[in-house]
Amino acid sequence: MRISVIGCGYLGAVHAACMAELGHDVVGIDVDEHKVSELSAGRAPFFEPGLPEVLTRAVATGRLRFTTDMSQAQDATVHFVAVGTPQTKGSFTADLTYVNAAIDGLLPYLSEGDLVVGKSTVPVGTAARLAGIIEGAGSGAHLAWNPEFLREGFAVQDTVAPDRFVYGVPAGEPGVRAAEQLDEVYATALATGTPKIVTDYATAELVKVSANAFLATKISFINAMAEVAEATGADVTQLADAIGHDARIGRKFLNAGLGFGGGCLPKDIRAFRARGDELGLSDTLAFLGQVDAINLRRRERVVTLTRELVGDLQGAKIGVLGLAFKPNSDDVRDSPALDVVKKLVEAGATVTAFDPEANGTATRSLPSLVTVGSAAEAYAGVDALLVLTEWQEFRDLVPSEVAAAVAQKKVVDGRNCLNVAEWREAGFELRGLGRP
């Protein structure tokens, strides 16, 4: 099948490469000439495990190409819109500028029977509005909404073999045809038994934002319990283990710590709440404000713990391990780790940081940040060491080796990922979140 992918950022680049890997003929279209040049050379402009190999193979076979020319979409039958929907400056609402521009730019190149497929995360009601624009243009094309559920660090796997497909389609024969076209696109995964849910536009839009809201709520819930644990002397990690055995609750996303970040959960729950206000459902989604607030408090708590360990932060030498919002990613968008670093610097601390993949993206976001090329360089001679992203190499640090290099044996485990007993046996004063 001939496919176009409009927008070649994180979502679009992964989707385009994986569709070509599945045997489709794909053109990726983006306005950023540098990004297009890099992708055309088989180079991913961001870190994602497995993507460079898939991208290189797809480009080499000729099944995948990239361009800035929207007219190159004309020969495709299915057009995926995968542009960003960032938070509007000065507001919690989603900025749909890029989505609207993608649809407007694509309209002249649509033909009878084409299917435009929304992948971007949008406020409920957006798909119906865009469908009206597409159908009103008279090309005979239709719209489907097919939300993505990618986890950074596992995006290739989640695209090629997702845990479910959701198709939001129009009523009647156009909807039947749209589902058939998407079945053809995803035939490989469907043949292995991947579940498929075919529904209306609004439900498909809500599936994505409600899933993100639920995960954010679960993370903030356990972080709220961490606050209670700190006040009572309980251990939030053991608490999570215990309640996680309840099949109704489950253990996933019950890891207390610095909280969630990245380009999806924070802005999506804010946009969902803003959309609720527009729909007259302010009270219904008001709890998302507390979810957000609890999450943001964790960042300040790490700064407080650091101050409790070293005293005045003015002039304190702090080593930071981890800058990305999660391991196996170089994404620092709304990264709790980077936010903590900014707060420490504002308080007068001297921070030296290391991340296996995010040094570059972090310094582009915070040019004054001092980064080094290894964990050992980051903790050499420091008054306190902070672990802010749970990369495996940080979990595997040998406490006795770290003890020999630091100025003071003080650690803040912002992700509750270290073996507390081992570090304390090595003489460290270790503070975690919600742990005695």
C-alpha cells in the first residue's frame, strides 16, 4: 500500500519507518529541511532503541523516502497525520495549529477513496470538525482517527506489534471502507491476533487521552502515598508491592519517585482538563488538577531532600545522574530531572550532570548546564549525588566505588531505584521518596 506520513517528529518518523518495514511504500513529509535531510540519510534525529536499524533498512530498500514537498502525498492512498499538539503558551489547551495546517496542506492532493488518518492526540471533537473539512472539499476522501499508544524506549515494538488498535471511523459505508483500509495497513499485526476496536470519532479520541489521564493518576496516587509514608515512617515501595498484588490494581505504574514527564502525559492531562472546562465538565475533570499538582510537588521535594542533606545549596557541588524524563530516551520535554537541575542552579548549587543519551538535548534546552561523559565524572568530588533517571547503569553502580570518589557520602535517590541497604552499608546517607 502507498502511504504518506505528514509530520516526521518522534511519532511520525517511527510510524513511517515501521510502515516501510512492514512492506508498504511510504513517503514522510515534514517542513523541517534539516530533519528531512537526516532522515533521508537513514539517521534518526532523536534516540529511540531499534529505530536506526529499521530506518536504515527502510531507506536502503527504497520503500521509505522523505521530502518537504506536500505534493508528493498525491500518489498515496492512506495519509497519516502525525504532527505535534503542544500545550498552548499561556494556556492548558492543546495547540492545533500543526494539525490544521497539515489538513489544509493535504487537501489539494486528496483523491476519491483516499483515507486521512489522524494519529495526533487531540481534544475530543477535533476529528468530527476535520472530517467536515475533508468531506466538504469534495475530493471523495474520508477521515479516520487511529490514536497511537507508543512508549518512548519501546516505540518500534509498539508500532509493529501494538497491544491494540483503535479505529475511529465515520458512519455507514465510508466507515466500513475506512476500517478495511486500516486492516490492510496493519495486516501483519492483525494476523497475529492483535485486538481491534472500531468505534466513532469521539470515542477514539477519548481512548487516548483517558488512557494517559489514568496512567498519570496512578503515578500521582502512589506519589501521594509517598507523601503520607514520609509523614508516618512507612515504606511506599513495600506499600506498592502489597497493593500491587491486588489484581484490580496491579503493580505497573506504582513506582513512587520523581514523577512523570515527557511530551505526552503532562500536556495531555492539562489539555483534557481544559477541554472538560469547554464542555461544561469542570467538576468532572477537576481531579486532574490535583494529579498534576502532586506530580510537580515531587520535583520540589527532591530539592528539599538535597538541601536537608547538604545544608545551604549556595556553592554546594551536586552530581546529577539522569536528565531524560525516562530511561532509554533522550527526551527532556517537561523532564522532572531537568526541572530539578534548574531549581538547584537557581538556589546557587554547582551542578555537574550525566545522561547516557540526553546530554545533548538537555544542553540545548538549558545551555548553561554542565554535562560530562560518564557517571564517574559526574559524581567525582561532589557534596551530594542525585539519581534522577533510572538508567540501568545507574542502578548497577557499585556503592564502594562511588564512596571512594565523592566528597561527602550523601545520595538522593529520586527514582527509588537503588539498593538502599547496599548504599547504607557503604556508609552513605541515602534519602528516597516515601522511604524511611
